[in-house]
Amino acid sequence: MAQIQSAIAQLTLFGTAGLYVGGKRVPLRSKSLAILYYLAIEGPISRAAMAELLWEHSSARQNLRVELHELRHTLRKLGIVAFEDRRDPLVLPPGIVLDTTPRTGQILEGLERVSDSFREWLAGLRGRTTQVDEQPAEQIHAQASELAREIDPPFLLIVKGSPLAGFKTFALQLAREMGLPFIEGVEGSATAVRYLPLPQTEAQVKKVLKDDKSVWILPTAPFGEDHSTLLELRAQWPADRARFVTLQPLSWPAVVEGPLQDLPFERAAEIYLRSGGDAAHLKHLLELYRSGQEELPLPQQVRAAYQRESRFLSYPARLALERLSVHPGTLSDGLIEALEAHEHLDELERRGWLTYDDEWYFASEPARRVLYQALQPGRRAEYHRAAARYFAAKGDLIARYHHELAADPERRSVEPPENLPPWARAVWGLEKGEDGGAVRVEGLEPLEEIFSEPPEMRGDGWGAYGKRFYFVRNGPPYRDNELVFPGADEPVLIRIKGRGFVENVLGIGLDGERMPLRLQVGRRPLVIFAPVSREVALEGVTLLPVRRFEVWVVVPQGQKLCFASAAERAVVEFTLDVYRVRGAAEEAGLARVSA
């Protein structure tokens, strides 16, 4: 009999579990229903894993064969061909679908007594925050897929991430990739991917240590020290069967080609930086944006998640952390003293909120933003004024102005600091742009496009997708970086077209040196892309708007093309096309192209 492709039988997700054809319930034993429901919800599973999930004893495989024989016979009467061969893994027969229409009652009522392991799987299913057809974020999916190829039971995964990183989603995806049941908790004895959420108890850890069949996933506190029970488990579990995993945030390409693809570039970049690439945080911000809110408030779910983590700090340390959150850069010892946080540094570092690398800074920029946004306006202004007094006494005018303006949003004008570099003066409107700019090369004509060797990416922040190159930075540390294209065997003409979103303090950064993007050929700087509204010619270099740009650059034979960014917070992306050139091209410069 040919397999029927159209759906002729439905498994109801909500309410009493059952298989229905034409509105009539098909009489099936509970374990047969359990087999069909598992395949409909989780997908293919090996026969061995299914047998353990449903029977949990030495005759499980034999019992499964008998159950499949009975189920096959019943489904054949309905015109559904199922389990006719000994195919492994088991798959849901064509013609059966999961009916997710909302109804009164819990999910899969009546199947609680199939087995201890199935009951645990069912409890986890009922407690999931995602719908059964929701897909995990790309990064989590990729990490789970890679791990599934590298590990097998028994195994212990200690997982770390942000408060909204999606630990359970990761565990669910790993279970799908490994073809094993997902079970939340320690009950039952079936081989499974088992998820044990915080806080793990001593009794649970003892059960984990006795298990030699499952993959265990235990999240750690996003901020803070591991609990003693987890430390005990790590000490006793075989080191070669354990691994630490950090759930990675979404990359810029993943969001701009995914959930943010229909947003204007500036808005997409703003939401991405605010969320730090955290999929759940980004989702909440996107919902607020789509609801029509121009100024995006702090999502309540995000506030609650981070505030819950901060409750593990002592109260004085938590207040100190809130005070420090008003400063969007590195934290000098003097500023820390001025904000009365010095005596709490040890606790804040030990708990994972601050880190030290020559200077102190927040370990998570999204965490700093959340803490800052959650401050009451009066307290926020008070902290800004304290920081402004410190920077005024130090003579640091840019930082002082930033905090004074934040404390008093009605204030509009400030005196420009002395000794600003020319590009920063131009951003502040203090340069007329009459110093010549970069060298201009006339009369060049692009010929055919040629292949460009892949660039070298030095330092953090650079990446590529499709034909685009991008740079992302979201707060400290501000390390050096470069994107370097090797010199060509002949003179070339290069078209660079891109866009950028920059969040520098007062446009130029707290130290006045935060160039959003610099382009140079060989050792000669040609262009600085900055938050200006028009082209500005400075001595030997041209300033162009970073928001939208298109520029032609002539590069002599053998000379490298180099990009670098010193921005505090930015997303910049561009395409780069290389052409043979007709005409003299002995000197690097900006080209006026004759089409």
C-alpha cells in the first residue's frame, strides 16, 4: 500500500491525549500514544532511546517491538503505513499531524503514568516557555549541532551565559540534534539529555553522579560564584567526560539577516547594541519597537532578569554597582573613589560584574545599560553630578560635560575643550574644512572588477558576511584592531560603500580620540568616517559622514589598504569592490572617477 501524504489523523496537543480521525477517537494503548506524541513533538529518535524512555528495564527493546507491531496493525486499518521496516531512528508516520489548537486542559493529559522518564519528559514539555514549533536562535542552534557531533553519553556540560541566554532552549536543541529525549530533572532512568536548572540541590547532584547513561546540562549563575553543590559535582565527575560551554550571543550578520532584517539600519544597530546580541533581550526590544514606541524603554522581563542576579550581591555592593553604571567607559581608581565603590571592588569582581585589564570596566555592557536604565531619575541625576564633580576637579572636560548634560537634560551648550584633534573639532563644528583634505586623483576610469585577496582581521570586532565587512564594538575594553587588505600586483581603484551607527560620548568619545572608522593606504591616512553631516577637508585627510558613505580610493601597486576603529560603541558595515584602472595611479588618494 502506498503511503498517504495528506494528513488524515490528528494528535491533539491540549486536553486529553488521543489520536482522532474524522473527529472520532482511535482506540490506542497509552504507550502507543506516547510513541506518536514524542515523534510528533520532538522528531526522530533511536529505537534504543525510545525503549528506555517508555520501559526502563532490560526487556525494553522487546516490549517496543511488540508495541510497534500493535500500533502498525491499528494504523494500517486507517490507511496509514507505519513502521513497516526496521528503520532506525523511528519517525512520525506520514498522514499524522499534531493539532495545536488551544483547548481547555493541560498538554497530553492522561499520559502521566506511561513511565517515570516519560513523566519527566512530559513535565518538561508542559513547563517550556517556547512553543513546540519555535526555533532556537542561530548561535544556539549552531553550538548545539557542533556539540552533538563531538560528545556522547555519559557527559556533563557546565553552561554559562547571560541571564537571558536560553539555557533550556540550548538543552532542547542538543536533545534534538542527538536524537535523545529531553528531560528536565533527575527522575527516571532513561538515557536522555537532562537539564537541571538553578539552583541544583545536593540530592540532585548525588543522582547525577550515579548516572552513567545521560548527557547532563547544568547552567551556572550568570553572575556570581558556583554553588558548592556544583563544585562538588565538578570535582567528582570524570574530567574527560565534561566540558564548559559559554552560550554565544547572536552575531551582527545573524540579526541583520534574521529578526532585524526589515528594520532601518540605524534602528537595527541600536537594538543590537542595546541587547548585546542576547536573543531574548533583542526580542523584547523588537516587540517594543514594533508597538510604535520611539524611545525604547527597558523591557520589564529584562529588568527582572538582571535585578534577580544583582540580588546575590550584598546591598552596599549593589548600590555601588548602580552608581558605577552611570559612567559609560572604563572606571579609573579616582572615579571609583568618587562614587564610593572602592571597598566593594573585590565582591563585584568575584561575582563577575566588573573585570580588570589595566582599568576597571563592566564585564557586560548590556548589564551596565540595564542597571543604568533601571535607576530612578533622581538617584541617576545625583550619581551623574558626583561623577561630574570628579571630572571637573580632574580637568577632564568631555567626561564632565557628559555627566552634567545627563544630570540636567535641559542644558544645551558647553564650552569646547582645548587641544581636541582636528577631526573631533570638526565633529563639534569648530573646523571650517579649508585645509585641502586627502590627495585627489583625477581622470581615472574603472575597468573590469577583479578578485581581491581576503583581508587579515586583527584584534576584536571585525567580521564578514556575503560581500560585506563589518565592525562591532559595544563598550570597553578598547583594544587596537585592523582590517588589512593585501597589496595588489597592479594599481587598483577601489569603491567603498557603507553605513554606520556610532554611539560615542558627545560624538568624539570620553577621551576625544574615538574615531569611528579610519581608512589609510600604506602608512597614509586618507579618510576618517565620523558623525558629521557633510564632507570636511582637513590637513592631509578628508572627513566623511559615517552614517552613509561611498568613496573611490586609488591604491598604487603593492600598497595595503587598512581600516581601523576606535569607537566606543558602533556598528559599521561596508562593501569593497576592486577594479583595474585606466590612467596614472602612482599616488594613493581619493579618486574622482570618470564613468
